[in-house]
Amino acid sequence: MDARIIVGVIVLVVLAGCSNEVAPETFPSLDFEDVTEREPVVSAASSQERLAAISSLIIHAEKEDVPIEIEVADSPDERERGLMGRGSLLAGKGMLFVFEQEEPVAFHMKDVPFLVDILFIGSDFTVRNMATMTPCRSTPCPVWQSREPVKYALELPGGFIKQHRMGRETTVTLR
């Protein structure tokens, strides 16, 4: 064998024996050629921060695109509180509930004294089903559920669904 190859093998063995092992969770192994093709790793926390920074979306209804200013409810406390205790939800405004993963979800109108339309939205931003929720005047409160697992739910002022002719083809774009 060539002396350079032998020296190279010895150097690799010595370096491998002297290196500190790093847990695989800290540094995932990458093939050198793949480094430029991979997208940066985004933590769940930074993803949540990005969603919290979103202030509007567009609903692509049957015959028009409707811009909506939103509040994002992406923590368990924010999702539980929702629109409770508010007197109204103005036209052009909404609350976007963000869940950690697609799952069946259910909503009630406890302490919300006005009609609310809700869109249940999949991770592909397609509206899966929708409902008009009525105020809860006595307990137990009625519950409105998604028909299938969803990633988002969007609460809008009551009457929005009829006014904008929402259907199964309705999609949403975050801005």
C-alpha cells in the first residue's frame, strides 16, 4: 500500500479514538453532498412564533377572496379562552385556533353572547366543514365538532358563511 494511504488511515483511527461522542439528537448525521439540498431545521417554538406573528389571512370563498384580520390562539390557555367574555366580533375580524397536530376538535359558546361562524381547516388549508354556533344560555352548552381531524379552526362573525357563499372548495391563505 501507498504510505500516504497508511498515514491517512492511522490519522483517522487516532482522531476517531480521541473525539467526543455527540448525541444523535444534537447533530443529525448528514451526507456531505446533501447539506445544500436540505431545508433548515425549524423548531416547534419558532414555528409557533411565526404563527403568532401572523395578523391576517385570506379566505378564498366561492366567488371572492375575503381578507380577515386575525388573532392567533395557539396555546392551550388561549384556545380555551377563545372569544369568552367579549361583547362582539367585528366584521373583517376573526380568531384562528392553531393545534399542534391534526386532530378532531370541538367548540362551545360558553360566555360568548353572539353568533359565531366557525371554519374547521385542515393542514392543507382547505375548509373541511363549517357551522354557525349559537350563544350558550344554559349549561351544558352545545358542542360543535369538526367532522374529521383538522389543524386549524377559524371563528368569524355570525352570518359570514352565508354572506360569502362558503363551500367545500373554500381554502385559506395565511399572510
